[in-house]
Amino acid sequence: MNKLFDPISMGSLLLQNRLVMAPMTRGRAQYDGTPGALAVDYYAQRASVGLIVSEGTQPSDEGQGYPGTPGIYTPAHVAGWARIADAVKAGGSHFFIQLMHAGRIAHPLNTLHRGPGVAPSAIAPGTAIFTPNGMQDVPVPRVLSSSEVRQTVKDFRFAARRAVDAGAAGVEIHGAYGFLVQQFFAPSANVRTDRYGGSVENRARFAIEVAVAIADEIGASRTAIRLSPSSTMLGIDEGQEGPDLYRYLVGELDRLELVYLHVMHPGDDGLMADLRRLWRGTLILNRPGRPFAEIGADVSSRLADLESYGQAILANPDFVARLKANSSMNESRRQSFFGGDHHGYIDYPTLQQDECPTTI
Ligand SMILES: Cc1cc2nc3c(=O)[nH]c(=O)nc-3n(C[C@H](O)[C@H](O)[C@H](O)COP(=O)(O)O)c2cc1C
């Protein structure tokens, strides 16, 4: 596990260790998409990891799907994120903003524009979504025309510039977990007949165009992407060609020399080994629900350069100190994951607080 605590260079950044806070939606942004007041404390508390990736953040009105998710396309958004980026840097970490376009995973009750989501094709995911009126079926999305797809690429580019304006070290394109970018990959969401549908190359095109546009705008050394090969979340089925799509995509992305690739382990060791070989840059690996005893194993074996953790860091602001001390960890409280106040957000105790509990 020790290597995890060694510093590592990533592009021009020096990370204090090889632990990454995975992006996590918390649903506490203001109505206009400005990050909530408590977000500064939340992220600053966790700045002992090498890199913090923000919660999924929409690049445009249209990119919102859930209530309370933040944006990064207005001056108010930039000002809100600037306070967070400053606090994370002051704490010794580096900060990337995850650009998440929800695509078809949206509901009119959740968004400022009050319309359905937009998507490669008019296919509902067959899932329900949280709304202010409780769980509701996700409606059939509106299809993006070819020119709207090109406009969406521009929206990502614009948002990436705003993220850097806010002081983020870079952006991570959310290409995982069933949102817009992955919707293009999957025949279960994409039956287009233009240059964004059909062949593996066509289905990978949108992700590549977004990466190229952002790298052109803010530099490849500030552009990253997250992928979840084979994930079936939110109605995704990548079909038999799925593994080949990722081999092709990662090979193409590698040529762009982006700052990192963040992968959810596909559960297929052969495919994971192929992706590691095809990607010559920094690789961050996430294994959902990784047992405590295996923390550090992928860095030790060199399958990954860094390991990311979600729930463990959500529930343990001093995750690094707890790991070093081989101490027990707080359990995360699911009921406070999305929305709400400071409970389950900035009130998880550190080891020190465990030892000297405060009485109020
Ligand atoms: C509350 C919560 C919100 C999440 N939101 C996002 C998100 O906005 N973007 C994303 O890429 N993944 C998101 N994830 C997935 C995590 O980044 C991570 O991949 C997942 O939790 C598995 O890792 P873990 O077992 O270490 O938590 C979320 C997970 C949780 C628990």
C-alpha cells in the first residue's frame, strides 16, 4: 500500500499521493447551478488526496438531468467554483471539474429549461429518475440533429474554458455511467444513421470530437476523460462490439496525449490489460466497492498509476490519514448522498474528532 502515499507527476502537476477523490454528484447546488455555500468546506476537507475530481457539472442548461447539480457556464458558476478551486489548492491538492452532460437521463421537473433530455436517438432508457415529485420514469428524449451535436461539442469547449477561468487545473469529460457521451457508444441509445452512429468509429466520434475541442481550447495537459467500459447503468448496452469500441477509442484518445484516463474496471481483465497497453499516459483506476484489503493493489501491480475512491472519501474526509494509520473508516450514509444540508456532507468525523469527540 505504501507506494500509494508517494508523490507522482501528472503532466505539469505534482500530486502529493496517488489517491484520487472520484467525482460524486451531491445535489446541493443552488437553483441557478452555482455550487452551494457548503461545497467549499466539503472539498477542502478532502484535500489530502493527490487529486479531487468534482461532482458531475453540466456544460450547458441542456446538459442538466438531476436536481441540484452545478453548472460551469455562467459568471456566477465561475465565481462559485473559484472559491472551491482556491480552497482545494490551499489544502495541497489539485482540482479537476467533471463535465457531465446527462443527455437522455433527465426530467423536465429537474431542469431550468423544463424540457426532456436530449440524446443521440429517441429511445428512453427504461429507468426512473429522482425528481422533486419523487421517482419518475425518464421520458423519451429529444433527438439531437447533426448541427446540434456540433453545438454540444462547442458547449463542452466553452465550459472547459470557464473551468480553467475558475482556477481548475483541468476538466474530466464524463464519458461513463450512461450519460450523453456513453449514450453515443451504445446501440441501445444510438441508432443514428449519420456520422455519429453505426460503426464503432462513428459511435466513438462524439467523444473524440469533445476531447479534441477541449484540448484545443485549454490544452491536452488539462484535458482528461472518464470511461466505464461494459457498464450497463442507465439502460446502456454496448453490444458485442463494446470491447472493440473501447480499444479503438482509447487508441485514438492516446494520440491526443490527454493528461489522464480515468477508467472503471470493466470486470474483464483482458480488456483492462489492453486498455492499459493502449493508453501510454497516466491511468486512474476505479473499482467500485473495492475491499479495504485491496486498496493500493493496482498501483503496486502497475495496472494503474493512481486509484480513485468515491464513497470511502465521501464518508472519510481524512481518508489518507486513516489509511496511513490503518484505522477504521466511517460508513457512508446513503440517505444524505443527494440533496439536503450539511448532514452527511461536511459532518463526517475525522480520526482526531473520533478521539476527542466534541459535545455541543
Ligand atoms: C453519491 C455518488 C454520486 C456519484 N456521482 C458521480 C458523478 O457525478 N460522476 C461520475 O463519474 N461518477 C459518479 N459516481 C460514481 C463514483 O465516482 C464511483 O465511480 C463509484 O462510487 C464507485 O467507486 P467507489 O466504490 O469507490 O465508491 C457517484 C457515486 C456516488 C456514491
